[in-house]
Amino acid sequence: MKNYISAQEHWFGMYEKPEFPFYQSSKKFPIKDIKIDRPLMACSNEISPSDVLYMLMNFDKNAWMPITLNQDHYLLDGQHRLELARQMGLEYIDVIIQDTRLFQ
């Protein structure tokens, strides 16, 4: 079983610009190192099993995009993608790390 599915390069290109110094991409980030603290998340709703199942049944490698973490590896955005990766048995996922300290 494959333990990693890479995101398409164009997803990283959205963040890798000089005007966005607070974003850094990281490919093949260990899923086990991702932490969850709901108040930090952009959308703190509960994971919808039906949404995850829909994503699994309609998986499109071209739409597989990185999730967003903060500098301490807490999930900010992408909880359904992270759950999908776990259910697919992946050990790694591509991430965009947002240095939230630069926003303060």
C-alpha cells in the first residue's frame, strides 16, 4: 500500500511567493506529528464521515491539495483531507506551514 500521495505542484505555487513570507511548504510531512486543537482551526466543525466517504469515493489526485499547519504543527485547515489520508493508510501528507507569529 502506498503511504504517500503528493499534491500537484500548482498548489504549492499559490503560497511560494515573495509577498507571502509567512508560508512555507513541506512535502511528505509525517501525519503522526500533526496536532489538533480545534480553537486554532479555520473551521472547527466536527469531521463529517459522509464528506470523507464522498472524498474517498470521488478521489481526484489533481484536486489533492496540502493541508495547513501552524509553526507548531497544529492543524489550521484541512481536517477532512487529513482524515481521508488517515483512512487511506497514508503516513505522510503535504503541508503548508503558516507562521502565525508573523501576523501578530
